[in-house]
Amino acid sequence: MLQIFSDPSAVAEYVSAALIAKIQSKPDAVLGLATGGTMEPIYARFIDQARQSGLDVSRLTSFNLDEYVGLSADHPKSYSVYMREHLFRHLAFDAARLHLLDGLAQDPAEHCQAYAAKLRACGGIDLQLLGVGGNGHIGFNEPGTAFDCPCHVVELAEQTRIDNRRFFAAGATVPASAMTLGLAEIMAAREILLVATGESKAQIVAEWYRRDVTETVPFTILKRHPRTTMILDEAAASLLPDEVSRQCVVGVAG
Ligand code: GLP
């Protein structure tokens, strides 16, 4: 399913409402959470809506998708700090149920296995939120990743390190490797919402649309997932064929 909204705030409204509906119907849901610029307005809107509706988030479990190898949980650019700042500290989550990969794990490969095992023990993901990298990666599953790959350590693609440089201070080095849930765990999620906003995603979204499922563009695998919604704004959808855009525009700026 493909849905196109006018802009990132209309996208945020929709995704936030979908999250709230999921949590209301299953207060002990397991959420798969993502980071990145795309998620920031979504988490901000979710926090507002959750407060307004008095949503109970204390029984939720979450597993984050990925983390840079070498960054501690209090490094300002770690995804741990991102999640604390953009979501966790704002609502009454149960910290014991919030799972993140540890960038300082002594043995990252073993840590990935343990993380995947913990996720299985929690019953897998009910609802997975995904952004997409400029090269089509999801989590940090870079082009060429085998579709059956479980949680693993990955050397980041050059384009990913360039794209993510904007989050780091001038002169700081973007880590060369990361840990990520694999396409295996992502595809096992019972429902997936992939979000892409902005012109910088237009090309890869058009490629996703045009191409068959291929390891070269990791998020094409979502075409095989029975309950995935692709949620775009008009800028990210701008290179899709006109007839697709016309059929799918469902939201207008508020
Ligand atoms: C990062 C993350 C992904 C994220 C993607 C898009 O590298 N590992 O999980 O979805 O890139 O990020 P952004 O939303 O900032 O474009």
C-alpha cells in the first residue's frame, strides 16, 4: 500500500495516529523503532497526541533498529541519545522494556545474536517503523545484504557515511561500522510502516517503484511483505509516475 501526503507534518499526523491506534488495541505491543531526520516530526507529533489522549505507554516494549559501533549510550550522536531526546524522556515508558544495541559491546557480533534472541523471546515485532537511506538501506542493511540476514555488524556504505555526516560535528568522523537488525527480523514484523520524506528520497523511491525485488536496493524486499505501507510526502513521491501520485494522494496540508 502506498500513501502520499502533502508534507512531512501531514505524514507525521498519519503515522502518529497509526502508532496510537496500534497501542490502544495492543497496549503491550512490541514496536520496532527507527532514528534519523525523518522520524523527528513523527515522534514530536506522537508525544503530543499521546499526552492529549492520556495514552498508557508503560507496557510497551521497543527494539531499536541499529546503532553505530564505537559510540557509547551517552555519546551525543548515538541512537541511544537520539531516542532519549526525541521520544523516551517525554513519556512514561518502562525503561526496562526499551531495547537498544550497545555501541560499545565487547563482541559486536555476539551482541547482535543476543539482541536477536531477546527480540525473539519477546515474540517479535508487532509494528516496525522504518526510514530509508538514500541508497535504499533500511536499518543499516546496505545494498547487497542477503535477504535472510539476521541482526549483524555492517561496514557502512560510503554514501551512508556522507549522508549521515550532517548529524555529526564538523571535523568529526562518522563511524565506519554499525550493528543493525537484519532484513530477516524486519521482514518478520507483523506490520511495517516505511516513511520517506523530502526531495533527497525522490530518486530512491522512484527506483523502488520501478524495480523488481533486488538486493541492490534493500527496501524493495518490502514488496514481499503482506502488511507494509509506504508513506511518502509529495517531495519524496515527485519522481513517481503521475498516475501513481494522483491515485495515492490522501492528505493535504492542514
Ligand atoms: C540512517 C538510519 C536509518 C534511517 C536512514 C534515513 O542511516 N540507520 O535507520 O532510516 O538512515 O535517515 P534520515 O531519516 O535521516 O534520512
